[in-house]
Amino acid sequence: MYFWIPDRLKKAPYFERAANKGLTKEQALQKLSGKGLDVQKIISVRLGAIQGNPVWEITFLNSKHKYNYVSISFDNGKEAQRILNV
């Protein structure tokens, strides 16, 4: 089981998912590789949430040594957010 606990419980409830009901870390990385992005080095892959929806947050460097962030939905594998060239 995975649990997501918000910073402020009064503003948002916690939620949970069975680990086998969503994407694995490896599956999230496979989704990222299928996007054709310039990925040179993976910095981190961790669970997070965007507007109450669980995601895999993937941080990586591109060939210009710029940070990039892509969030992949834990539930369905769709891209939830993309921030490039920071």
C-alpha cells in the first residue's frame, strides 16, 4: 500500500492506493522514454500528487544540463505535468 499524506490535512484528505493497482517505478520510466524527450541522466523518481491525483515525479537532466520534470499518473500512465529546461 502507498499512502499520500498532504502537508495540511485540513485542506486535503490523505489517500491510498494498492501498489499493484498502479504503475511501477519502472513502468513510469518506460512511459517517459516513449515521449522522445532529451533524457541524459535520471536524477530521481518518486511518488507525489498533483491536485489530489497520485503521480510518479521524474526529475532528469537533458544534454544541456538543464533540469526537467515530468509527472506520470500512477493510476493510468498518462502524462500529468511537464516542466522542461529549468
